[in-house]
Amino acid sequence: MRTPATLWLCTQPTDMRRSYDGLAAMVRRELGSDPLSGQGFVFVNRRRTQLKCLYFEAGGYCVWSKRLEAGRFGINRTASSPAVALSHTAFEGLIEGLDLVIKKHRKRWHPGVSRALNRV
């Protein structure tokens, strides 16, 4: 799977019978986003045992899914917004069984930040 540059986690439970068109309609209606943008949209069912990722690349839609045989995906459903941005690290952690509760995000270097600003 080619992971899209930007990933969004839908915070509402999703009916996993939905496929390409149903998930794309949900992106438009529930999240107010464009499913053709190349961003990835991650959906989890009510029991948190199934996950689907929808994204668009040259040529058409892609849907990737995972069903857990034991356990649940560790997502927080208390978010007030319909979608939460996911980093690649958080997405991989979600797939591997880690909880997505970040208590504190540590500062990291980013290439666009000037060194002069860091010295002040």
C-alpha cells in the first residue's frame, strides 16, 4: 500500500459494508472533504475491530482494509471534530495495536524552520 501524504481518521463509527462509492460519499458528506484530493481517509467500525483506508491515486480509488481476529483498534471517539489528522507514525501504531492517545507532542526539527529563530 502506498500511504497517502495526509491521513484523516473519521471519528464516527462506519458501516464496513461500504466500499469505494459509499466511503467516498461519506468523505464528502460527513467530513466535507474531496475524496479525489489524494489524501487518505481512515474509517473504523463501531466495535473497533475493522478498519478501512480510502484514497485516490492516478487511475482510481484504492481501499485497504484490516480485520482484527482479537482485540480492538485503539482510537478515541470523544473528538469533537468529524475527522482527526493522523501522522504516518500514528497510522502504523493504530494498525499495530497501539492506542492513539498522545499526552504530549515533543518538539522536532523541521526543514522549513530557520536556525536564527531557534537561537532567539
